[in-house]
Amino acid sequence: MVAEGIAKALFNVEKIKVWSLIVTLFGDLGRSSSQSLTGKQINSLLSHIGIKPEATRVALHRLKKEGWIETSKSGRETVYAMSEKAKRETVQVYDDVYGENNKFPEGWCLCISHEKEVKQDENRTSIEIARNINLVPVSEKKKGNDCVYGEIDKDSLPEWLSNILVPEQTQAVISLLGKASGDEGVSASHNASYDTFAVRLLVLHHWRKLALRDATWCYIWLYPDSNLSQCQRKVVGFLARSAPINSHALASQ
């Protein structure tokens, strides 16, 4: 099957942390009315992807210990669901992951500091590109006066900037995401299966990691015709039209 081959490629393109993949799984699940999964359902889906049950068990234990998931019993089955804390954190990034728009629509500017040591503000988005030179969203210029701000000429960007924002090794992931998201055969809702669920989960997981990096949005704004910009549009479209993962569908497999 096409979906099976794409899922395998997505799984192998870079090392995946099982606990992080489970976070992606429950985040997607949380957007529907079905917000819990049994241990059997989780193991069945992740085993289909290529993850061993022992690794899944360790990851679930870690997430429970950290207060990210909660458990209950349904007969002999253990049922897993996001904690209230996890739900709040997940909802905060839904627009970044599933939305069509750039997180920073007003664009970016240069922030040049004359201080010997620039104090980083954890609440401020800032990407260091050289000593005392950062890229910051235009919308955040007013959050500090420790910088001299300058406009960015997108027509004369230095060649090295692209690799700082998106490392070369990430380009392989981006290319594969674009290919997987553009394949209509793996996203038709009537073809919901472990294979298509696996593709959706892996596409979403790789994209979520990219979408949570501010550098990704800066890159998309600077290079609107790049593979990453096209990838974002394809992934968002793919997620909108593909069958969402839910406990009812998994139970019927």
C-alpha cells in the first residue's frame, strides 16, 4: 500500500521520541469528542508504526508521572486521557499546528544590541543569527528598548541565513512531509485504517515539531516560495481532509 510505504519513510526519516509521539497522538485526539484511548488501542497503533510495546509502556509511564496524562479503568482495560494541564497547553498551540496563517503575520525585523551581553527575555521571541544580532517579530518590537531595530530586505538575504533558521538535515523531513501531505490516496476519509492513521500521526508529529519552532515561521515569512512554505500549506490541507484519529475508528480495526 502507498500509505504503508509513506508511513515507513516518515518513521525512519529521523529518530522519534516515543513520549513525544504520544503527545502528538493525544493532541490530535483532543480536537474531537473522543479524547481517550485504551492501552490496547495505543499499542496497536504504535506497534503498527514500528514501536515496541515496551517503549510505549515506558513513555506512558513517564507522561503519567509528569502529570501529562491520567489513567482510569474500564473493566480490565486501562484508559488514558490528557490531564487538564495537558489540555490547556495543547489548545494554546492548535492554531500554530493546524492553522493556515503564519504565526507572526506582521513579519520580522533585526534587533541589534550594543550590550556586551544580551539578556534573554523568556517571554520574548528572539532568534540569534550573530553576536548581538537577533531576529524578532515586528509585533514584539515594543517589548524592549535595548535594541536598535532594522528592516529586513528579503531581496538580498545572505546565503548562510537559511541554514541557521532551518538546518540542512531538516530539509529531508520537509521534503518527505510535502510528498506525504500531497498524496490524495492516503488522506481520503473513507480509507481510514491503521496505515492512514499512521501517516496522519507521523505527518502531524514532524510538522508539530517544526510549527513549535519560531525559526520555522521566520523562515516561511522570509522565503515564501520555499519548500518549507509549500510544506506548511500541504500539511494544513492534508490534516483538514484526512480522517482524524479517534477511539471509535481504532476500535473497529
